[in-house]
Amino acid sequence: MTDDKESRFIAAAKAALDQSVQQLDEPTIARLRAARLRALEPRPRRLAWLAAGGLATAALSAALVAVLLFAPAASPPATGLEQLEFLSENDSLELYRDLEFYRWLAEHADAA
């Protein structure tokens, strides 16, 4: 039953539109035809934007690869065990005994 109402509505709308088209004057019909032709014309493609985007992507990719391949590898931070081993070594105590000498050496190294 809904399909019957819908088909009657479509037929009535088509009849009303066809009748209104017959009542249009010639300048209006000419403008509608010109607008339809303009709408159907193919638009020019903008290849310059596509080429610029591709070039930018390639340059960014090359820079990223260069940074990843040629960047110096950072040493990982010392773990707790490595720090404990460094503190427990007896050799490092000599450094602390002569700490004043090393400070004096650092200050006078700039003067030399």
C-alpha cells in the first residue's frame, strides 16, 4: 500500500514539474541549458599540487632515512647494577682523594 501511494506521489510531482517547464520563457531555458553544460564540463586537474606533494613527501622520507641511518647511536643509560659496580670499585676512590688537584688543574688549564 505504501508503494502505491509513493508511485502516485512521484507521478503527480513529475506532472507538476513537466507543466512548470512548459511555462518557462526562452531566456530562462537558455540560462538553464548553459548552466547544465558548464556543470558537465570536465574540470582541469591540478597536477602541480600533486607533484609538489609527492616531492615534499620524498624529501621528508629521505631526510628521515638519513637521520636514522647516520645519527650516532646513543649509549643506553646505566642500569642500577652498572652504577653499583662503579661505586664499589676501589680505583675510583683515588679520584676523590686527588679531587682538589683536578679542580686546580681544570682552572689553570684554561690559562695555559
